[in-house]
Amino acid sequence: MDTAASTGLTFRDATDGDVDALVALIESAYRGESSRGGWTTEADILEGRRTDPEGVLAVVEAPDSRLLTVERDGALVACCQLEHRGDHAYFGMFAVSPDLQGGGLGKVIIAEAERTARETWGITEMHMTVISVREDLIAWYERRGYRRTGRMTPFPYGDERFGIPQRDDLQFELLVKPLV
């Protein structure tokens, strides 16, 4: 049985008309008080916005990118970005509605994203970057088969499009998973 179908989820590519709802979802999952209802909040390490309509629209319109929306009973409950980058795909902009986090929905979505990337582009590896101090989130990805590489890139301090850091030790770590 199709895992997505068995969970009552519908996956589709985002359109321009989804942008405002996607921004609201992403913000609710990571920033501000609403994000504290789930476990993926970044509210203690970053303030300000996580994304904006222009950033989401750029992902929707990029030629080698897909922004998957996930709906249950017609309501937007999650999203994730897939971007084809040569021999691998990049997984990002992953958000699950805070009131649905912790119930297994994320596992289903990431598995579907991996399947989609493998079938769409024939890639054999998924990459993502995670803020290195997010140990709980990194551990979750490790349980899904991702491995830490130790390869770090600096956090864009001073660029408020990525948020306003509340600490001075933020950086991104590359996580990788073979898709076989």
C-alpha cells in the first residue's frame, strides 16, 4: 500500500497561489510562540523571519527545484523543498504544522521526498544543511539514515532574511544520505 495514501496525505507541487500559506506554515513551525507547540522550533536561537514570500516564490519557480506541499483533508499540513544539484538532491524548507509534530508525519514526508527525488532525477544521494546546535533535529535525521559530515558553512550573520541570531556560534552542517 502507498504510504502517503495510507496516511490520508496528498503531495503536490506548490504553485504561486500557495506562497502565502507556505510562508505562514514555515514561520509557524520554526519561529515565534506558535513554533513552541512543536519540537522543531528555532525560537530560542533565532528571532525574526525564517522566510518570506519572495524566497518561497523563488523556490516554486526555480527550474531544478520542487516545493512539495502536503495536504490532509484539503488543509496544508507540511512542505519540503527538493532541488536537483548534479549528482544529488538538496532537501530543505521542511516544515510540519506544530500541532502535528511528533506523530510520525515527518517520517512519511521525508520518505516520500526521497522517493520523489530518486524517481524524478535518478539521483542516489540526498543532502541537507542543519544548524549544528540543533542536536535533537540532527539526531532525528540520523535515525532516518542521514550522517553528519562535519562539513560546516557559516551562518549568514547580519542577513536578517535568515533570522536574527540569539547566539554567536551558529553554523550549518551538511548531512548526507545515500538513496539506494
